[in-house]
Amino acid sequence: MALLGYAKSELLGRNFVTVIAPEYREATIENFRKRQIGEAVDRYEIEVITKDGKRIPLELNTRTLEYMGEFMGIEGIGPSNRR
């Protein structure tokens, strides 16, 4: 929230790709699908777009979240050099 400039209520229920720069969306969705079927895509680069329209490059580190052997989602950590 702090990185993107949105309030929690503005992000809840929103598709995650809406904050990803358009040229990175297709590859990001493909990486998500690969994770769903068990193919490891641990690290990749994207750019996110903040609420005020600025672009921030991120290197995402991801892992699959499972509960009782069932896919539940993906956790992504994307440290930024933004200060």
C-alpha cells in the first residue's frame, strides 16, 4: 500500500494485474499460471504503476501457497530501490 500509494480499501478485491505496467501483464499472468500447475517461476522483473502514475521496477520473489495440498494462491515479495 505504501509503495503504490493506495489505501487498503482501494486494493481489496482488485485484480493484481491492474497495478502492473501493461507490457509486463501477459508474462506476469503466465508466471502465475505456471505456479498454479507446479512449475517454479521463483524470480522475475516487472514494473508496477503507482496511484499517481509513476512506474517502479521490482524484482518479484514468489512462492506457492497451499493448504492441505491444495493451491491457495501465490505470495510475492518485491523489494524496491525506491526511497
